[in-house]
Amino acid sequence: MTATLVKEASPPAPSHPDRAPRRRLRRRGRIVAVLFVLPALLLLGALVVYPVLFSVGRSFFDASGTRFVGGENYLEMFRDPVTLKAVRNTAIWVVVAPTLLTGLGLILAVLVEKIRWATAFKLLLFMPMAVSFLAAGIVFRLAYDEDPDKGVLNAAVVSVHDAFEDGSSYPTARAREGDGAGLTKQADGSYVTGTDVPPGGTAALGLVGVAPKDLPGGAAPASPAASRDAAPDEVGGVVYLDFTPGGGGEPGRVDEGESGLPGMKVEALRDGRTVASTTTGADGSFRFTGLDDGPHALKLPAENFAPPYQGVSWLGPALVTPAIIGAYLWIWTGFAMVLIGAGLSALPRDALEAARMDGANEWQIFRRITVPLLAPVLTVVFVTLVINVMKVFDLVYIIAPGPVQEDATVLATQMWLVSFGGGNDQGLGSALGVLLLLLVVPAMAFNVRRFRRSQR
């Protein structure tokens, strides 16, 4: 009986003397971890969380911050044409810049693998990343200068243009109206004689406004005889610089020491139509032969006085945004190339070699194997650049001149201009900041999710 009771008695619960110390150690570890993270959390809250919350609250007040206006600032954003232009320009930036940079980075990363000096090439392309946006903006502001003597891009454009098309030698020349042959300026910039010249007649077409040092190298002294002598079936004359070095001379008459204007195009007109044309010689003389009977008017076409080609207005209203995007590409192409190159170096080489052995050419390998395998890297690069271009400020503010600042403005610059750059409306500026945050957050969340997936 006693043995049975002993057998049926339940054993005492085992004791775990080490469980309580383990709990204390875990609790202490959490406290230590919180203490280590606390400074970073405080800094994050002071520099990120508080400004975001303050901006959201400030966006519901007026410019002075004293009167609650609700959503009025958000409505004003989309009523203001300048803000709408900033939204449009930001959309252009988001679509164009990341796409071009990702494409350029991919092409360069693939090509760099084929050359021996790949490291030096990557270093050269990555160097602009070390230049601040402020310095890069100043460099490109000078490079885009419209004056070919200052802007390197326009200097190159003008050089190419002038190599294929000659410009006018007399852009500053003008006529003394009423003198000599009575040249009259037309609406298109040309000059026409006030009286017609009969067969056998001549005309002295005097011009001023040309500095002697600007005369063509082959210019010879004007021939007085050319303004007096012509055959009975000819119409002739001379185009000359009506200026006597050292003073003296009579306006409207070819005086000794006055220079002819070579290469000047002259046309003969009959009833307002051009019936013949010629070019003056070294002494400025010209002759028309074989004209119909009757008097003819003489014309100096506007092309003789066309200003020299000055290149492209890179920072004009039409091209300022593409020009700034070009500067942005110069800075960030190396970044895209290096990141994509790192992904390219991690690709399985056996797949590429197998494709080559199966007869695929390099384009097919690139399109059907390399790009699909690099899709995760390309997506991360693209989204990162999208986040970056939404915040672009320095380049737009520095490169765009004042008169076209509104044509180049993006949300970041518009936010600054409205708040501090003269608008002094921090309520509307805060609303623009909130809009910019709402546009950036989805891209940031997408990027974070991609990183977490890659870690798994």
C-alpha cells in the first residue's frame, strides 16, 4: 500500500535556477542597445522628424504664420503658373535624367569591360562626383555662355559653322542716306539706290561704320574711275568706305585714300525684281553687262550686313532645362557606371559563355542575357537617381540666368524662391516642401523594399 502511494505520487517540478538571470541579461542588453541608439534617434528626430512635422503644420498657415488658412496654400500651388511650370520641369527631370543616366551607365559599364585601362577610365568618369554642385554649376555657367569668346561650347559651334558657311565681312556697315547715290535702308536691312541708273551710268555707293582695321586683308584703294566710266551697254560703279583716314574728303564722293569694299554683293533691280547680281572686286568696283534696255536700281542685299553667327543660346528659355540636365549627366554618369559595373562583374560568366558557344552575337547576349540579369541593379540605380533629381537645386539655381529662372525652375528651387528668395511666403513654401516629400517617399519606400529583398 505504501509502495503504491509512493509510485502514484507526482514528482516535484524541476527547478531552473538560471532562467531569471537570463531574463535580466536580455533586459540589460535591450537597455544598453537603446542607450547606444538614443543619440542617433535624437539626432534623427531633431534633423528629420521635427522639421517634417513643423513644415506640415506650417503649410496650413498664411505667409506670416499667424492665421490658419487650411488647404489654401495647397490650392494656391496649382493655381500659380510658375509652380505649375516647376511641376512640369520636375516631371521632365524625373523622366529624362534617370533614364539617360541609367542607359549611359549601362553602355559604359559594358564597354569598359572590353578595354585594358578600365580602372583609369572609371576614375576619369567618376571624378566629377568629387566636384560640388556649386563648382560644377559655375563651370557650366561659363561653358554655356553665349559669347563665343567666353563659352567653350559656342566657340566650338561657331568654329564648325564658320568652316562650312562664310559670314558677312561688314556687319557694322551702314549708308549715309541722301549722299552719293542716295542709298535708302529697306525693312529687311538691305540698301537700295533712290534713283535708277541708266545704261552707261555708274554709281558710287559709299558706306560708313567700318573701322579701317576691320577691312578684309585684300581690300585695295577705291577707284574713282569706276564711279565715272562705264560702257554704253553696262551699269557699273564702286562700293567704298566713305571715310578718309586723317580727315578731309567729301561725303558721297570717292576721295583719294578711301578704300574699296571687296566681296560686297550688288544686285540690279528692274521693276522691283532682281535681274542680275555680281560681287565687288578688291577695289570695290562692279560691272553689270547684258542688261535689258532701260534704267536699273542697285541694291546691296541684307546678307552683306548680317551680324556674325554667335552660336546657340544654350541658356535661353527653350534650352535652359536640357542644358542643366546635361550638366547633371556630366556629374552623375560615373556613379551610374560604377554601380552597374559592380553588378556586371557579379554576373555568372558561364551563362554568357554558354550563349556565345550557342552562336549568339554580342548584341543578343547584351539584350537577352546581360540586361535581364542586371534588372535588379538597374532598378536600384534608376530609383536612386529619381530620388536625387527630385531634390536638385544647386545646378538649376546657379546655371539658369535671372531672366530665365522661371523657365528652368523645379520644385526645390521654387520652394526656396517662394520662402526665402523674395516671396517671403513660408506657408506656400512649406506646402511645396510637403508636396516634394510626398513625391519622394514612394520612391524611397520602393528602394528600401528592394534592399530588404536583396538581403534575404
